[in-house]
Amino acid sequence: MSDIHSTVSIQDPNSTTTVPANAVGQSPVTHEQQVAMTVAIAFLGLWCAIGNIVTILAITTRRYMRTKTNVFILSLAISDLLSGLIASPLWLYRRTWGFNPWELGQFACKLYWVIDETTSYCTAMHIASFAIWRFILVRWPHRMGTTKIRTITIWVCTIWVISIIFGGFVYSLFYESVEKPQDGGVYSHWPMCSIKFVDDGIAKFKMYYTFSSTMFMLFPMAILFVMSMLIVKELFFNKTFKSELRKIKEKKAVAQLAMIAASFMIGYIPMTSYMMWTIRVSNKDKSLDYWMGVAAYFCLRFSECMNPVAYNVSSNKMRKASKEVLALVWTCCGKRAPVSQTPSRVSHSTPNEAGLYVGSTIITNGTKSYGNGPK
């Protein structure tokens, strides 16, 4: 690999120009811009981690939160957390200091794409499944009682298996860490950890990406749109009598779905559009390609941060559970009040006043006790 301060010759139709190697092979951003991106990604990563960890703890530690609907939310929070904790740092390195050269090895390169694509497909299918579930509850509310939580769990596990196979394993076969030739191809401005360009790698990736993005991204978006329209129809055009309590619950459920769907669109429409553009257009402007990819990824990370906000804004129970979790964490991490060394005394206790002890004085500082003992 050439030194970053060496020069190379690039032939264009009009002239031969000698330029620094880092103009063609290195990240097209300055050190200050790299630091700014690091701060921004670190902030979003911290926000994503805290929000989704609180969501996971709120659902798993509070019995009243273990509902069928929250199985979807729990799984979605796990997906967002994996993406924020693993994919985001690797993406940052890939787009900044690891643009060229990538020094973390092939395993880290493939791990980034496995986590990133798995969680992307998982999120898309979760949103579509959540929309279907919300429509079922609005259209046939009696199904809530007959559907077992085990059925929902199997549903969610199936989503993960499909995502790992088609989004993780298969995608890992298309990516590697190798220096890209600067010949004006679609890959010329990509980082080292990108799609393989040998053995028709780009053409094969285009074919698979067209199939997979249609099946696991565009199709779920279409399902989300159709389910949303059907829900609106049920809420506003169905003349069947409904109690006021049921109407309130349905409106809250739809509000939650709308916020999660909006967050999903904010994150995944820009990223899908960028991927379709960058793998098909040759002779792109390097700076434009770079910053479009960065902007799309920031939209993706922002959407993952907004999901926990949507859960809490649209659900009173989620807010209550989240507050309880935060209070518990604060209690566990905060300083405990010092225990007084002066024993307090209770004379002539009775069972109604001081438990099971009766009779003479009791020292209640936890060290010794005197009296007639338990009765």
C-alpha cells in the first residue's frame, strides 16, 4: 500500500495530473471534521444505548409490561441497541480513520456489515409486523385474548432468523477489506471495507441487493402503508359501536404506531436511496458521495434514538415503567445514607408496633437484639 504522502498520476481525457495519494484513496474529510463526526456519533450512540436499555429493562423487569405488543417493542429495542453499540463505532472508524487503510482486519469488516444489515432488515420486518398486529387488535380485538404470547415470540424469533440469514450471512459474502482502484468505477470513492469489486462482485451485489431490499425493505414499507390505511378506515369509517374506553385505547395504539413508523421512514428511506444510487452511478463526485452516505447514516442512527422516545410518549405504562427503572438505577448507583451508630430503642414492644418482639428493650440497629424473642 502506498504511503499517504506519495503522489500518483491520474489520466483524464484532457490531461495528466499529479495529485497526492490521499486525494484519491483517503477519507475526503479533515481531522476537525472527523472529530466532529466522532462527537456526534458518540452522542447518538449514548442516547440510543440509554434509551433502549431503559426500554429493555422496563419490559423485562416489570410484570405488567410483559404483554404481547411489548414483545415486538422489546425485540425492536434489542435490534436498535446492537446497531448502536456495535455497528455505529465500526461505521465511524470506516468513514474516518479507517477509510483507507482499514486496520481492524477482515473479521471486523464483515462483523460491521453483518450487524448493520441484520438489524436493518430486522427493524423493517418488525415495523411491518407491528403494523399488522395493531390492525388485528383494532379490527378483531377479541383476538388479543386468544393469541398466546408464545405465538408472538415465535413470530419475532422467525424475523431474527430471516434477518440473520438474508441480511447478515449472505451480505458478509459480498464485503471485504481491500484497497479500491481509482479508475472511476462505482467503487472508486468507497472505503476499503466495502463491496468486493473482483469477480463481478458489484454486478452480483446489485442483483442480490435488488432482491433483498425489495423483499425486506420495500415490501415491509408497503405493508406498513396498507395496514395504516386499513387502521384509519377502521377508526373513522367503521360504524360498529365501540365503548369510549376502547376508542381511547385504539387511538393511543395508532399514535404509537404512527410515531414508530415515522421514525422508521426518517432512518431507512435516505439510507436505501443512497445505497441504490451509489452502487449504480459511476464517476461520482467523491465529496458528494461521501457526505450523502454520512447524512443517510446519521438519519438512520437518529431514527434508532427516536424509537424509545416514541414508546414513552405514546404509552402511559411505558413511561411509568421507565421512571421506575431509572429510579431503581439511581437508588443502586447513588450514595446510600449512612447508618446511624446510635441504637434506637423501643420499650415494651407489642406485635402490632414492632413486629414479633414483645417485652423488654430492643436495639434495632441490626447488630444485636434483646428481649423475649419471637413469639
